[in-house]
Amino acid sequence: MLDKMIIGRYVPANSLMHKMDPRAKLLLVFLFVCVVFLANNVVSYGLLAVFTILLISLSKIPLRYLYNGLKPIFFLIVFTFLLHILFTKEGELLFEYGWFEIYEGGLIQGFFISIRFTLLILVTSLLTLTTSPISITDGMEELLGPLKKWKMPVHELALMMSIALRFIPTLMEETEKIMKAQTARGVDFSSGPIKDRVKSIVPLLVPLFVSSFKRAEELATAMESRGYRGGEGRTKYRQLNWKTSDSLLMVSIGVLTVMLFLLRS
Amino acid sequence: MVKKLVSLNNIVFKYEGQSRNALDDVSFDIHQGEWLAIVGHNGSGKSTLAKLLNGLQFANSGTITINDQLLTEESVWDVRQKIGMVFQNPDNQFVGTTVQDDVAFGLENAGVSQQVMVERVHGALNKVKMNAFLNQEPHHLSGGQKQRVAIAGVIALQPDIIILDEATSMLDPRGREEVLETVRELKQENEITVISITHDLEEAAKADRMIVMNQGRLYREGSPQDIFELEEELIALGLDIPFSVKLTKELQKNGVRVVDGHLTEEELVKDLCELHSMM
């Protein structure tokens, strides 16, 4: 069960993308998601695609993983493509059969949207594939740091996230244990109609909830006894360091943005 | 004369909504550098005692002084720097996502600078022999290893006192021995005072001094030898006596001339072998 669910699907490797500062990668993804919407013709989409392929080649991530990331939204891509073909009635009429008409504009628009989707998914999964969840948390905490001035509980959110990440495997093991215990008592999790299967989750969730609350209480006590009293005056063990390569990454996304502005029609 | 490190004076404590006092007029001292075992059956107040010592709960009346400092709500953060606590469940006290993050947690709270932190984390992990597991995640560790990481997290803060609150009760015999051995070594090297709250009497037998708690009251205080002499009384309190003590008593009843005062199995075995060779 543990092997099947790898949160964030982080793939450890020693590549340039892996070594980047998580802050740089987060910013890159954020900016990329914004500038993707600037592209509106073949050249600009081509440029985005080249940029994405460049990032992928820097990450040394096996394509299989990226394909796995794309699989769940494949349906969505095809669906939007079809929607555009059916409902965008611009340009030349290419094909007609009764009420079914395909226009040139619809075809082009459908293609562009599909590419946009694919690129977005590729770049965001590149972030989670090359950055461990805890580094992403650290990066977020640093990037959102200025918001503390407006009373945003940035440190608390980051701690919450890191504790959640730390307890995922523990709770999974526990779920498995409770499942076995309930199976031994005659609960059937794997067969029967949907209604029965949903019902059988109740004897799984209740003990899991009870024990999670107990864990939370004990963890809070342990944290307090180790001197935890909020983010004030706390130092950080994990240090992020911004390197030249990170600045270069930022420059490259800047250049990309400028070029998109020039190339879009 | 050994220095008094901790003294409790007439502590009374009641949990909200309960009619009986969890601790009722408890007073005793803890000396520097000793290993004190506090035993008692469930609900005898021994874990409550640990919580009071660390300021996780405050007494209704009575005072606790630690290193000449009165434990109050103001001084509690200083006191927590001096007292490290290891709890029962190895999973529920592991805060960090990896071993080194967890050891660093206490140091981060104390505001220690990053360079010093790295040094202390590595030092502490070396001492508990977990330095090979720096980047390991908790679910890949055994219970004993997790408890050793917890101990590393405590000693990284360089405390005067370590409280083991049933820290070995959820471990298998091997894990238990690992953890106790680690604490024993640390105690010798760094002159740390150890308070171990336990119902494992084999563990308590190796302490310098024992305190027996019953119904929130201090029932008896003394060396393990004195305490195990009580035999029947202990059993009446819902406690047991170590196997070696039991065996000695039985052997004596049957006319074998074994000397009293074996608290561990090894001692008894050694003595029995000597006896055998004399026959």
C-alpha cells in the first residue's frame, strides 16, 4: 500500500533541476503558469514547448514518470479538444455531416488548448518530481515570509504541512492494521455492491479518527516539552541557498516572457 | 553530600472533573547524577509526576524546585531546557520528517544558530549511535531506533535531567535493552540525572534508588534491594518483583543457600554457578 501511493511522486536523482533552490522552482512554475496564457499562435506555443523540453532534459527524469503524470488528465485534454471542435465556429468550414461541422478555427483552438494543458501539467509535475515535499514546504515558507507582516501564520502553515507529510506513512500503516483487524471481524472491504462497500469504510474511519486525535494530543505534549512555542525566535535547521543557477533560471523565464510578448499575434 | 537537583514539596494535584487527587501530598528529592526509578501500577500518579516536573501541568498546591529555581509558569521555558523528556509512544514524539530534522527540532525552538545546530545534531546522533541514519524517515526505523532518536533530540539540548516516561514500554526486549544501554552510557559520560518512570521492574532493579507510588501517594522510597524485600506488599500493590528475586526466595525456601540481593539475572546465574562448583 505504501509503495502504491508516493505523495508528490518525488524521484530522487542528481540533476541540475534537483539541485535548484525550491524557491526558484516554485517561482518558475508560478510564472510559467501565468505566461502560458500569453501564447496564441504556432510560434509562441512552439517556444513554450521548447522551453518545457529544455527543462525536462535538465531534470533527467525518465519520461515514463511524466507520462504517468499526464495519464489522469488525458481524458480532460481530449474532452476540451472535442468541445472546441464542436462549438468553436470560426474560420473555414472543413467538414460537414448533417449537424456535425468542423471549422478550421475550432481545430486550431482545440489543438492550442490541448498543448496548453499538456505543458502546464508537465511543468508542474516536473516541480513535484524533482523536489522533495519537505523542500517545497521550506520554499513556500520562505517565499510567503513577507506575508507574516500581515499576520499570515506562515510558519504555522509550513509546520502543519511538514507534520502532515511526516504522518502520512504512519497513518497508512495504521489504516492497513485496522483494515486487517476489521476484516478478521468479518467486515468485507473488497466485494459487494458500492453501497455496502461505502458503508464498510465507517468501521475503518472511526478508529482511525480516534487514534489520530490521540496521536495529535501526544505529539503536542511532546512538542511542548521540547520547548516549542510558535515561530517567534525560532531558528531554522534547513537552510536554502540561492545559487547563480537559480538566478539564471529566473532570467530565462524573464526572457521567455519578453519573447512571448513579441511573438504573440 | 550530593547536591539536591530537584525537590518536590507537598505536591497536590487533581485532574479537572475527577474526585480523587492524582497526587496527594507528595514530597521527595532527586540528587544530582542518580538514576531514580519511579514505579507504581496504572493510575498511581507516576506519569502525572513526570508532567508536573516538566511544567506540562501545574500543581494545585506545593512547590517544585529545580536547580534552585522555583517551577512557575514564568520559569517553565527555562526548566524545559534543563529537563528532557522521552515519552512512551515512539511514533507520537517524532516531529521531523527525517532523523536529523527531528533532533534539530528542540534546538530550533531554543533559537540555536545553524552552525552550532549542525554540530550538536551530529554529536547527539553519534552518542546514540544513529549517525548512519541522518536522512532516514521515521517509518523506516524500528521502535528502539526511534526512541534513540528521541533521546538524541533531548541530549542535543544538553539537559541536566532526562525523564523516561515509560519510554521502553512499547518496545520489544531488544529495543528496550538498546535504549537503556544508550541512556546508561550517556549518564556515565555526561553526569546526567535520570528519572525513569516504569512498570518494568527488571529495569527499575538497575536504578540507584526507587520510589514506589500508590494511589497518588508516595508509598516507599529506598534502594532497589530494600524495595524488593517488601515482596508481598509489592504484589498487593499490583506490582511484581523481578524474576531473579523471586527465584532466590524460592530457592531459599527449598534449602538452597543462595545469598540475597540479586537484582539481575546475570548476578544470580553467576552466583548459582559458583555455588554449583562448590558442591
